[in-house]
Amino acid sequence: MAGRNKYSDDEKQKNRHKYKQSFTGDLMSYAALMGESFTSKINSLAQIIRDAHYPSLGTYKERLLMSMIKHFIPKRYDVGTGFIIFPTEEIDFNKLFHI
């Protein structure tokens, strides 16, 4: 077990910090790419239909967003169409999502 502790506590701390930074950066980059992809898809359809039929573009945006959300939320939840109505009382999201 001689080679087991080859890093000092300071080096371990620095490595942990670098790891956490790289993980956050990767998530931020991924989120940015998802946003760019979403925008690109919308702009592509907008170029084709121009201002001929705004409701179709709105429906397309809604379906893209639904697809994206479905990809990330737990399977026990579903995404549908309609309006989001906020309750008058405050919601504890930690309890709601078991965080």
C-alpha cells in the first residue's frame, strides 16, 4: 500500500476543485448547446414559412419545448399543453421534488 497516498491533502483539495469546475463548465456548455439547437430549429422553420402562418410556428415551438422538457424530467411526470397557473400560496420546491 506504499503508493496509495501519493497526493498531499493540498493537492487532493486542488484536484477536487478542478473536477468540480470542469463538471460545472461541462453542464453550462451543454445547456448552451441545447439552447442554440432549440433556436436553430425554430429559425429554420421561421425561414421557410416566414410570416405566412404564425400559429404553426407557435405550435412547433411548443412541441420542441415539450420534447426537450420530457427528455430531462423524471418519468413519473408528464408534459402536456395548456397554461401554467401559479397558486397564490408559496410552493416548497424541495418537498415537491424531494431534493
